[in-house]
Amino acid sequence: MKKKLLLFALLTLMVAFAFGCAGGPKWQDGTYTGVGEGLQDDITVSVSIEDGKIAAVEVVEHRESPGVSEPALEQIPEIIVENQSAEVDVVAGVTYTSDGIMQAVSDALSKAE
């Protein structure tokens, strides 16, 4: 009898935990703008949220060094969409630009909460 009661209690807790963890979407759908600090100046991004997920990240304005910053400007937005997070690894050689993009995306996502 005690084993059945213990099993029932354990199953009840597991079900309650599963439903408690199943929240709604992380972010509200829409397009949000965010700003972060790059090496040269501010970096502005546009973040599109669809079905509560990051659908697209676009760098809309920056004054980073042409050519040098291109790897971060191209790769970081793609990696953010893939990982569904603004916290990703920086691109080697363009740390400040990478960090600025991530800051800008975090700023935009804070507006989508």
C-alpha cells in the first residue's frame, strides 16, 4: 500500500512539474529595435519575433569598420536566430562588434517580453 501511495505521489509531482514548466511563448510577436555599443559607435538591430521565437535579426545601422567587422555583422545575427538567444560566442577578431550586436538584440528582446 505504501509503495502505491508513494508511486502515486511521485507521478502527481511529475505531472505538476511538467505542466508548470510548459509556459507560453518567451516573447510577444512583432518587430523590435534595440541598440548596443560597438567598437566605433552604437549598433542598431531589428529583431522579428514570430510564434514567440526569434525569426530574424537584422543590423540596420552601424559605424563599424568596413570589411573588418563584416564577419560579425553577418554571422552573429544568424547564430542568434539558430540558438534562440542573444548570448552566443563572439566572432574571433571582432569581439566589440559581436558584443554590440548581442547587446542590441538583448535590448530588443527586453521590449518583446
